[in-house]
Amino acid sequence: MRLRNGTVATALVFITTFLSLSWYTAWQNGKEKLMAYQREFHALKERLRIAEHRTLQRSSELHAILDHFRRMIKEANGSRDALNHFSVSVVMGIPTVKRRVKSYLKETLHSLIDKLSPEEKLDCVIIVFVGETDLEYVNSVVASLQKEFATEISSGLVEVISPPATYYPDLNNLKETFGDSKERVRWRTKQNLDYCFLMMYAQRKGIYYIQLEDDIVAKQNYFSTIKNFALQLSSEDWMILEFSQLGFIGKMFQAPDITLIVEFILMFYKEKPIDWLLDHILWVKVCNPEKDAKHCDRQKSNLRIRFRPSLFQHVGLHSSLAGKIQKLTDKDFLKPLLHKIHVNPPAEVSTSLKVYQGHTLEKTYLGEDFFWAITPVAGDYILFKFDKPVNVERYLFRSGNPEHPGDQLWNTTVEVLPYRKDIVELRSDTKDKRLSDGFFRIGKFEDGLAEGPVNSYLNPISALRLSVLQNSAVWVILNEVSVPLLSTGPVFLWNQQICHMAFLFESLLRDHIQNDVLENGIMSSNQHGFMKDRSCQTNLIAFYDEVSKKLDSGKIQIDYIYCIPKAFDTVPHKRLLSKLRSIGLSEVAHG
């Protein structure tokens, strides 16, 4: 019995001792883990503090750099006040540096300038950025360009700039990354800084900025294609438009976005090349880390829109990086442009034709693609119904394209629907044929093309229609649709309320003049009217048209309503003409 009790007591002591030791060991281990966690937490806190300090320091440096940019650019602009183009549509930036083998700069400038029309030269600026601090070399480039492009430089079409010697930081101790040599890392880092300076300088000069290089050639009509493609897109829809698939060539930005882009590049200019950084900007803006890569790519494609075919081709064999042979070419450049872009007034489009493979009429009207449809038959139509009545100056429709030149519209007419329903009474002598549904036939296709003016008395118009009169033996392609508006004042343009008021004013004016003439008996044998030997009655319609044109162009104001009836006094011809001139209608005098 004693032995059993002793055994139990011994067992209890052993268990108690074991549990105590186990508890102490667990407590000690927990304490050590807690201390380790505390050490890691303090280390993490310190790293975050250092990172925050570095971020603030970088932010301060970045703001200082941007302020320095703005001061330098303000000084540069101040010295060019008379020559610069401000508020142009497109600014083209061309960075250039000293090349050991061959410079392509002059050939590039000739390719860009020679393909500009006189009007386009007034709507763009080409900025050549010489990325060197050697003044002797910079001056030699300026002298060479001045000799070759004296007219373009004096007119402000071409500008040549270079950064101050203090602009570049020390580029000799850069970290080598991504397997690039020290020389390549230095080259790409300096290139990023060159882009930043050039973009900041160009930002205030135009609506859009497009990045080019000093060893490219451009396609014919490149400027109008770029401008019209950008204008038909909503400004909120995109951040980058790509007119070449190579590197940074042909990348276009909106001027307000340049500040964000430059700030981002300056934060990481030592880390990666410019095209990689651009992709990262898009990732930061639209990619969700919880979504997959495909979703991210779809989101980025909404901000980065590619135009095809490419408008610029890289031709330089010898890179600006010493010893590098650059054989890159853009395969899309050789492809023909199968459609032409125009900025057309907003409209709802529809057709009875059967569309082939997604080449829709909507895309054609917006300049995104050509319209392709299966064989038309008599009675088929293409309709453009404008969102609001518009004053159309002329029309152009081109069918067929280089790949399918035979797919043209034949036996097809162009018709417009005037907003005013009383147009037939107003101009009964018109050569344009009025159809039963109110449309007027104003033209037809010849050799695949329909173009011509829209008579002013038909404006404003609500719709425009292409009508097929006979069955066709071929399919049809429509590759160009252009409906330019009249450059007029605000009377009819875009606002339906204003249009209605203008029509009401015209009717009141016509009635007032007619009543004044008839009721007061002011017609007599010595009243010659607006044209020699012709009466007022003969020329009333011409008078109405002329008044409408003057109002639209802003040459006369509504104040003159009260003066116009005085032109119908019973006065001799010379005195009448004098009165007409006094109210701005001298052009009518001799027809």
C-alpha cells in the first residue's frame, strides 16, 4: 500500500515538473518569437520611414526639376516671341544627337516638310532638340539647318533648341540593369531626359504632341491623317495614339497629359527605357492587381490606340548608340491606306446594304475603316441623318480602294434633305430635282467618285443620302466620306434652336419687305432695284439669299433689320446703291 502511494506521488511530481518545464519552454519560445516579431516590426518601421523620407526627397527634387524646366522654357519662349506658332494643332518633336557614322536629320525634315500643304504648315510646329552640351557642335547643327531650311525656320515652322549644360546630372555611375552594358544604360538614361525636356518645351505650343526620331520618313498625307484621327476621338477616351509600332516613334499625346507623363518618366528615368515606362503608366492608371494579365491588356488598349497602317518608317541603319546597327523596320508602313479620315458632323448612319466582315458604315463615317457591302440592287440606300441641322459646304464620297479598285458605286445619286420645308417655293428655278419624299438630288457618282458643292439655299440640311438606281454586278466599297461644314457664324451651326430663330427671322424679314413694297406703292418706273435695269421684284430672292449669307458670315448684325426696308425707297439707282453700301450690301450692286 505504501509502495503504491509512493509511486503515485512520484508520478505526480514528475508530471508536475514536466508540465512546468514545458510551460516555461513554451513561454520562453513565445517570448523569443515576440521579441523577434518586435525586432522585425521596428526594422520594417525604420525601412518605411527611410522610404517615406526618400519619397519626399524625390518628390521635392522632382518639383524642383519641373520648376527649373518651366523657368528655362519660359526664358526660351521669351526669346522667340515673334517666330513661334502658338495654339497649333500638332507639335512634332525630333531629338537628335551627335552620330559617329551618319546623320539622317536633314532627310527626315525634308520628308516631313515636303509632305505638308501650305495650310498645314500654318497648323504645326517641328521642334528639333539637339541633345548635346557642346556649343560648337550645337552651333554647327543650327548653321547647317539654317542654310537648308531658312524659310521654314524664319516662319516658325521649324525650331531648333538645346538644353543648358547644367541640365544633365552625372551619368557615369549608373547601375547596370536588365543585362545592359554600362554604355547602353547611360545612353537610354540620357535619352529619357532628352524626351522630358523636349516634351515640356513643346507642351504649351499645341493641342497634340507627337514624338518622332531623326532617322524616319513619313507617308503622304500623314499630317491630315494624324489630325483627323485624333479629332474624331473623344479626348477622354485615349492617352496614347500610335502611328508606328516601333519604339517611341509616332506616339502622340494630348498636351494636358504631358505633365503626368514627364513626372512619371523623371521618377524612373534611370531604371528603364522610355517605351517600358509608358506601358507602366498605363498599368498604374487602369490595371487591377486582382485581375489577370488579359484583363489588364484590354484595359490598356482602351487608352493606347493603334492606327494602321503605320505613317512613319525607321530608316537609320546606324543607331545613335555608338557601334549599334539598327535594322528595325515597320512592316505596316508599306501597306496602303485603305480609307481616308475626315472629321464629319455627328450623325446617325444606316444602310439597306448587307455589310461584309465587320466593315461597317459607322466605322467609315468616323474614319476608322472602309465600308464594304455585298452587291447593291436598285432601291438600296446609305443614309446619314445629322443629329442637328447643319450647313454643309460640299460633299465627297469615294468608292473602291487600292486592293479592290473595281468595288465601286455605279448609277448612284447624292441627295440632301433641307431642314426648311418651304424651300421649293423659295427657289422654284432650282436645277436640283426635288423628290417625292422631300429630298433634293444634287449629284451622282462618276468613275466611283461623287463630289460637289451644296447650294446655299438648301442649307441647313437634316440628312444626306446615297440612292442606288440600278442593280450592280459588283460589290461596293466606300473608303472616304467627307461632309465639311460651311465656315459661318453661329446662326445655323449646330444649334437647332438658333436655326429655328434664324428661319423665323428670314420669314419675318421677307414678309415685312413685301408688305412695305406693296402697301406703300413704292415701286415706280425710276426704281431699278439691286441690279442695273432690273426691278426689286425680280431680285427679291437674290436679296433674301444675300442677307442670309451676310448674317451667317457675321458681316451684318441683327441691328440692321430696321435699316434694310429703307433700301426700297423710290430713289434713283445711284442713290439706292449708296444706301445699300452703307449697310454692307455693296456686293449685290452689280450682280
